[in-house]
Amino acid sequence: MKHFLTFCLIAITALGLRAQSCSCSSLGPELVVNGDFSQGNMGFQTTYTFSTWAWPDYYGIASSSVNPNPGSWMNCGDHTGGGNYMWADASSSNQNMPIWEEIFSVQPNTNYVFSFWMSNINGDSITCPPGKVQFSINGVALGSMLQAPNASCVWIQNCVVWNSGSATQADIAILNQNAFFSGNDFGFDDFSFRECMNGCQITPQISPNAFICKNGSAQLTASGGTSDTWTPATGLSNANIANPVASPSVNTTYTVIISNGQCADSATVTVKISPDPVAVVSPNVSACAGVASQLTASGGSSYLWQPSTGLNSTTSPIVTATPPQTTTYTVTVFSGSCSDVAQVTVTVLPTPVPTGQDAKICRGQSAQITAGGGLTYNWQPSINSSSPYISSPVVTPSVTTVYTVTVGNGQCEATTFITVLVSQPPKAIIATTNDNDESTAPMTVNFYNQSIGATSSMFTMFSPVQNTYAHNFSYTYNEPGSYAVQLNVSNADGCKDSTSVIIEVKPTSGLYIPNAFTPNGDGLNEIFKVVSHGITELEASIYDRWGNLVYKWSEVEGGWDGTYKGEVVQEDVYVWVVQARGIDGKHYSPTGQVSVVR
């Protein structure tokens, strides 16, 4: 403490550190130059300023500490008595400043013992904090923080056993650890750095080299001693335990110094960062339900697809996916123990729901079949169809046919089937017989229903109009003429057929010639004529008793009015001669007499 300060700004509780014991049965030569400061201010380095009086960040070489700071520092002598030692005023805010530093050449993988003595020269150590320092070799802090005794002028030894590992140089420093403007007043003496040659054997054991993934970690282990110090500390959960967890961001070789308090040895382990794979997956895809999509992944040596729904494989880099619904697949790409993930979504597009209804027709008929549920249609087979690309084509199949219609909604298609059942119609057949070989009236005709495949039937007559459901029947025609008879039949499917026959009743012919007529002007029986039926040709002549031609006509409806050359003939008997042909082909040549009566 400086002589112009009469109190401490901060009270620090003493840590009560004890002197450490570091011994070797055989030590090599002393490597510290002027470790007891008998040669004054030489042989070492420091960032402090040399002086004969105390001030923050000042130091000096003296046999007593009272002169640099009378009234505040105690009159402390050196560690062995009668010699010099180094005092240091570390009451500043400059933490980690090297108070003492010296650089040595060392043998690799060799144990060395470094030690020094330290005392508290402040006369007010009760309320002002005693000094604290830290060992540092090659920039790495070793061991725990060291604190000077609470009591003034008491010397304690601090030491550390250090294994050089692969180092060929040891830069040893004592670093100030208290940053207060009061207190922190040290005495240092008898620095020593020597090779430990007592044959103390430590067999260090360390975990094997490890590979970790980016942001991963590895458990390191060391054994063979009682204390372990790992360097570098970067990436370690704790650099001063036997089993730290290492999480370096780059490839790192860690050195552990394993000590048993008397000697130390070192070992190394390398933690390498395995390059993480970069998962690359094919783009998202859309597909119709039931249509397989090919998904690909790359970037690693093995793969795992999840979920497995709809996949033909979960471990191949190329898979086919047929999910029942829209699914996002996650593929984990592995390279060694490292992995990366990527996702791809298979969107299942909506599928049209085709509708339709079966139809039933009779052969020869047409049916309009209809499908719905989409925007486009394709009917197969397309034969006998009005158009295969509309929703309601008209079809005329000759046999029962199953039509396949593919319905599309612009993205996906679906298929349904519509059956057109074709029923074979019945065959209407009429058979007839009659009882008149001449086919003239009266004529009885027998009608027989000999239809094929019919379940119901009806005969229809048109002259006269009448219907009968009898399977067979008879009818008598009393007048010549052409008579139509129709048979209508149907089957259980409602298919119909019809046929008809014409019954021809032939006409007959005949003549009747009267034997007298009265052409007297009374309007009764005035004309002599041939009364006939069925006569198509006629020629008649009238002769008197002397054979003279009186009158002649050739019309079927013609006749003689009883005159000759405009004059009424006398009452008498006249001869007629008739030549006629009937509708039935008969030829007539009758002759006879007719009386003219007044």
C-alpha cells in the first residue's frame, strides 16, 4: 500500500492458501538466472517499472521492504535472510500484467519443477487485500490462483510440475490477478526452474482421436495422475479435469499434462471436425392419387426416409412415393456419424369422382348414357357412339356392352364402367288357314300366334276394328275385300315386335236377266237391263222376232228403254244375246227372250 493511503477501498476475505510441496529426488541444474536477486536487477523480464520507492506498477530489488514505502510496508527481509528479494507494488487496475517473466529452453516431453517464494509486505493486510498471482507457462495459466499470506513478512513457496510435451521453450510468468489501487504488495524470492530427474514415472492414458460433426462434441478422458491440465482450453467444458467435453469448431489437437504432484507427463488427442453432409432432395411434386412419383436425395453415403407411408424403400437414395394423401417426407442424409436433413412434399391432387348409371335397351334401339364428375370424358369402345368425348353420348350397341369412361378434371383422371344391357326383342309370327279354297266369301280364317320370345301378345283386326288377346282365334269374312290383321308382341324387358297379314276375300260374279219389262212411262220397270254382280265386261244385243237388231249396249249398267230409232216398239217378244266376263274370271254367254208389255 502506498504511504499516502490510510485506508483500503475494498475488503477482501483471505483465502488462506498454503505453500505447495513439489519435490524430486534428483533435480537438474538451476535454469533461473539470478533467482535470489543477489545480482540485483537483472536476469528476468517484467512489465513493471524499476524504482527505489513504491508506486502502482513499480518494483524494486532490496533487502528490506520498509524503505520503499515507510509507514505502510513492513520491514520484511528476504526468504533466507540477509539477501535481496523483489518487491512489487501491484496496487493497480492492470490485471494479468507479468510481474516476473523469464524464457527457458527445454527438452520436449520432460518434467520440470518451477517454484518461487512469496510474501505479503503490506502492513495493513487485515483490511486491504493481499496479493493474488497466477502461474503462466507459454501463455497458458497453470493451476489455481495463488494468494499471498494474510500475515505480513511470512514466506510461502508455490510450485508446479510441468511437462514440456512437444514444447522446446518455456515462457514462465507470474501474473498479477488483483486489480485494486490498494494492497497487492508482494515480496518475491528464490525463483527456481529445474528438470525433475528423480525417475518419477507417469504413464499417461488418453482417449483415442475423435471425429465429431459440426456443433458436435466428444468426451475426452485422461488418467495416470492426480491432476490434469488441457491445452488449449478452447472448446473444452473444463480444462482442469480428467474428462472434459470437447466441442471445437475446427480441427484441434489437445495436449493434457498429467501430474501426480511430483512429476508430470503429457499426451495428445486430436478432435477433427468431419464435414457435414449437405442433404439435397428433388423438388416438391404434385401427383394424382395412385400415381407414383420418383424422389431423389444426394449428398451422403446412406439415407433414411420418413414417414414410410407410400414409399417403396426407406433407405435408398431414389425412392418412389405413392402416398394416399399429401405427405411431406423428411430424408436424413448420413456421412459417417454426421447427418443433414431435407424435406420434399408430394401433393396428392384431387381425383374426380365419376358418376353414371347403367342402361337397358332392346336390340336396334339407342340409349343415351351419361357420366358426370369431371370436365373431360373419353368413352371406350367408341364404335356405335355419337361421340366418345362428351358426357352423354348416344350409343347403339347390338349386344350387351360395358363402356369404360375416363373422367378428367384438368389434373387427374378416374375411370368408371357403365353397362348397356341389350335385350333381344321377340319375333312376331302369324300363321293362317282358311276353309275356302276359292278364297271367296264367306270364308273362315284361322289365326295362329307362332311368335318367338314373346311374353305377351295382342291381335288387332281393322275391319271391323277389334282386339283379342287370345293366342289363337278364328274369324269369318262374309264380304270380299282385303282385311289386315296385326299381331303385337313384347317380352319381359319391354322389347316389342309386330307383324301383319292381309286376308284377301275374293269377290264372285253372276247374271240375272228379267223376262219382261213395262216401258209405259209410269216410272216403274221402264228399262230392260242385265242385273249382275262382279261383272267387269258386258255386251248385250236385242233382236226382233225376225232377227233384226233393235238395240245394243256394252256398259255393265246399260239397258234398253223399249224403243227403236226413237219410236216405242210394239208389244211383243224380243230375243236378247249377252256376252259378259266376271271379276272372278268367269265368262257368260246367255241368250233369252224378253216381253215388252204396255
